[in-house]
Amino acid sequence: MQIAKALAEATSKGAITIVGGGDSVAAINKMHLKDKITHVSTGGGASLEFLEGKILPGIAALECDN
């Protein structure tokens, strides 16, 4: 809960904050902080892969120049 509060505070000061994963999202929602976080994703594993710089198939398909 303290981490969620710290993220919300950081967001209010201009930081870009990302929360990913079902349990983390549930905690953010329980504390009514969803609107105080830059991005909330239920895809925990996909969020981590995105932050690692891996190519995600769904994003790659949207970026295609076809």
C-alpha cells in the first residue's frame, strides 16, 4: 500500500508511473489510485517484457507499414 501511495505521489510530481499485473492492479483499485497512476495494465508479464525492450507481437502489428 505504501508503494502505491508513493507511485501516486510521484505521478503528481510529474513522474511517469506504470503498474502491471493483476494483484498490483487490484491493490491500486482498492486504494482508489487508478486515476493517479500514468498507466495501469493487467498484463504483468507483458508489461515487464515491454519495459525490457522486447518486441510484443500486438504492438508490432500496429506499427507495421503495410
